[in-house]
Amino acid sequence: MKAKRIFTKSVAEALIRMGHKVKGYETNKKNDKLIIWVFEVTPKFIEDLSSLS
């Protein structure tokens, strides 16, 4: 499984609203108060992520 880490909360929330499931969470190594969202990479995920940029 390929995974993509998303550092921006608004992007992660938009992907969740589009139906993508969060596969895990990590803490940011530079600032432990921040969360990194981990999503599985699929063709639909790439398409949706591109539409947000």
C-alpha cells in the first residue's frame, strides 16, 4: 500500500469529505502539537488531491 502524508488540516478534511479514509495519524517531527494525516494512494485520491491544489 502506498501512502501519502497530508500536513494541512483543511486539505485532509476536504479529502475526508470526498470519501477518503484516513489510514493513520503521525505527529509532526518538528512540532509535536501538529498532526499528519496518512491516506492510501489510489487513482481517485490523486485526482481529488489535484483538484484541491
